[in-house]
Amino acid sequence: MSATGLANLFNQPPLNQYRVHFFNNFSSFQAALSETPFFSLIYSLSDEREERRNCLVAFREMSLAHGAIQRIVMASNEIEARLVSHLSPSRLHGIVSKSASLSSLQSELATLLSETRRVNDNMLNNWNVSQSRMLSPTERAILRYMSSGYSIPEIATQLERNIKTIRAHKFNAMVKLGVNSDVGLLDAADILKYLPATDPRRCLIAAQVYS
């Protein structure tokens, strides 16, 4: 969705009560923070792998430096929304799909913007409601190894698991992410490659990735 499309979206009720500022990149937004007290940041994705990484990294920085500012992602479709939800290193206030109807998109954004103090509680945020669907630490570790070119047997060796177990975890990750091929899984793994790991085992993997 272009800036013009977003402007038109916010020119219609119930979104026309908000004053909207548009920025071409995150650096411009950060520069404006010193002058404007923003209460929400909506990041509109362009359906490109690099843009997804940029969004998740930017939102992680926002959660650390400006945690009071609401963080909403506008994904290109439900598949991308699912990827962002599962792979985000920081909590989000909401994810909406631009493939939804205009009225649905306006309604969901209006609901999220009215709940600036609630993180992941909105029932419209279907990708964050069920924590059981989030990737497990083992599934994330497998994706990180895959992004570094490891084969399934090599991953099994690194994680000290048998090959059948690794394949089962890989299959579970594919189901959760809504992908049905190794290409789709590597797309997700590529996002993880550029995001920080938190637990000791994943920190070791991250060190290997970044070396």
C-alpha cells in the first residue's frame, strides 16, 4: 500500500480522528521523535524479505528505547503476517493484513489504535492470540542452522538429537509458519539470521551465523 493509499485510508472515519505522519525509513521517524510525541508507529511492509527484517529490527529497537509507543505491523497478506508474528524478537501490539477488505482493515486499525496500553490482548490479532502456535526454542534453533547451510543430519549432531526428531520439529515449524516447502521455510530462517538470539544455545548459533 502506497503512502497515498494509507493517507486515503486515514482520511475516512473512524481513522480520520488521528493525525498521521509518513516516513520513508525508520531513521526519519527516529529523528522526528525529538519533536513529536507519537503514541503509535504503524509499519507498512512491502512483501520483501529485507523489509521484513528491517521492520522486526526497528521494532525491537523501539521496544527497548521507546516502549510506550504502540507498535503495529501492516503485512501484505496473512502468510506474511504469520511469519512476522512468529519471528518477531519483541512483542507487538497488533498485526493486520492489507489483503483484508477496506472496511475490515479500517475497523481493525481503529480497534488497535484505541487500545494503546494493551499488548497482544486484542482478539483481532489472530497471529498472537494462541501462544501454543509460537515457534519453540528448538524449532527456532533448527531454522537458524538451516539459514547457515546446515543439513538435517548436521543439525541433529549440533543439537544432540536424532534425525527423526529434527525432521519432526522442522515439520511443526512449517505448519506453524504456514509454509509447505523448504524454500518457504528458508525465507523464515533468513529473517531469524539477522535477529538476536536470547538463550545460550541460540546465542551459540548466532555467533556461528555472524562470523
